[in-house]
Amino acid sequence: MARVDKENYYLDIAETVLERATCLRRNYGAIIVKNDEIIATGYNGAPRGRANCIDMGYCIREELKVPSGERYELCRSVHAEANAIISAARRDMVKGTLYLVGKDVRTGALLPDATSCSMCRRLIINAGLARVIIRRTKTDYEAVDVRDWVFQDESIHERHCCNL
């Protein structure tokens, strides 16, 4: 029997964490690891004390037919990355790694295009995390250097008018 590599070991744990998620569209699990120790875990779900979509039986973004990746302000959930980050002290996260796994709720399939939204990327940057490892398939993953997200600032748009 082959021993699972370290990255997939932590991704497997993040995949288990997502089983607590309460979204009706996509479930995500995240864990933060530093020096081979799990610092925090998080999954997507409504803020503490508020009703979850699975309890209410509907998703407002689904009812409004909002495409994936858009209009997050309508969503009841706090994202998995955010929940993991708020569960840890920054001093414990600096130079750590966040592992992220997403699944489609309807099919149970892994999301090969999973990634952190722009708001979560900002949180990851400010938390001081160094890398994000995102599961693509059961054994394949993408390693993101957080510095790339710092320099690829999606919130800045070039001005295209010569008079500005």
C-alpha cells in the first residue's frame, strides 16, 4: 500500500471538513497548516445563530439564478477560508498553508475549478498565509503562491481613456 503524500493527506482532511458545510450549491472545506500542525478548520455556512440554507430548504442565489462566482453579498454563508482564518490567531498563520477542497452539492463531485473568491483572497493575504493548495481531482492539486494574488490585483482596472 502506497503512503499518501503530505499535500493529499491535508486535502483529505479538508475534504472531511466540508462535510459540515450547509450550502445547497457548493460545499467547501479549508484547513490551515503550519509546521505540520493543523491550526484551524473552516467550512461554508451561515454565521453562528442564523439559519443555514439546508435548514431553510432554499438558497436565495439559486432562486434568483445567480451564476456561480457572482453576487456573494446575497449569500447567507461565510466562506470556508474566512471561517478558518477567523478561528486562528494571525501569528499562528503567518507563512502557513491553507488547503481548500470544494464539491458540487447535487452531484457530490469535486470542483476542478475551485478557487478562493476575491474577498477570501484578501483575507488570505492579510492573514499572512504563504500558499493555498487547491484540490482538483482526488490526487491532483494546484499550489498557489499567495504573493501571486498580491501582485495580480483584480480590484484595479486600467483606465482606457487617454484623457484620464
